[in-house]
Amino acid sequence: MDSTINDKTIKELEKSIRYISHIIKQRGREILDHYPITPPQFIALQWLLDSGDLTIGELSKKMYFAFSTTTDLVDRMENNELIERVRDPKDRRVVRIHLLQKGNEIIKEVIEKRQVYVQEVLESFSSEEIQSLHHLMSRMFNEMRVHEEKSKQQDEGE
């Protein structure tokens, strides 16, 4: 990292990211008020949309929830016909959580409304600024993924 970047800049950058994340999350919760799902269900549906079918254990790890909490969450989503439990055809002992059409439609609508919000916020930005922001955010995300993978490898090596 460039030595001209000081601690104050890093602190301000982290604070800005935290505040942006909070505002988007709050806007998302306001949008969710118009749908029959809770914020944790939204997060679970997002993981299923992005990752495909998952076991309850896999979903628990991704959401940082206890297995029992995730089981309760899945039960409620199954009762609301957002997801279904399906046996893995390769191993009948494994049960996967599968996103149903209703859950898929809700999650896509909510994400689309969040994207409209971000687009509205960015209206005063030039195309070049938006492209630069996108590039830098993508690069930061990729660096975070690399950092997390290295941390996991170090943890496993201990």
C-alpha cells in the first residue's frame, strides 16, 4: 500500500463503507416491509439464489447462524412456500434447500428495487465515475476474498 495513505484516510474509508452498507441495508428492510419475508429470510434466499441448493449446515455457515436457528428459518420459509427440502439424488441421506418460484420472484423483486435505489443515488455521478467506482469496489471485493482464503488456509494449517 502507498505510504502516503495515512491512518486517518483508512479510518474514514472504513467508516464510509460501514455507513453505506448500513443505509443500503436499511433501505432493503424498508422494501421488505412490503413482502411476506423477514430480513434473515431475505439473506437466506439471497444465498440460495447466488449459490444454488444448499444443505442447512452450508446455509448456517454462510449466514453465521446456529444450525437450530437455520432449521427454524427454513421451516418457516418452507411453510410459506418459498423453498422446499429435496433429497440429493447422489446421496439420499443429504437434504438440500431448493429455492421455489415464489421465493425466486420475491428475492429478484427486492434486489431490483434495491438496485433502483442505488441507481437513483448515483444519478449525479458521471459515467466515468460510476465505472471507476464499480472497478474499485470489484477490486476491493476480490482482494477481500483472497484475504479471507489466505486466513482460512492459515487457520487450517495451525
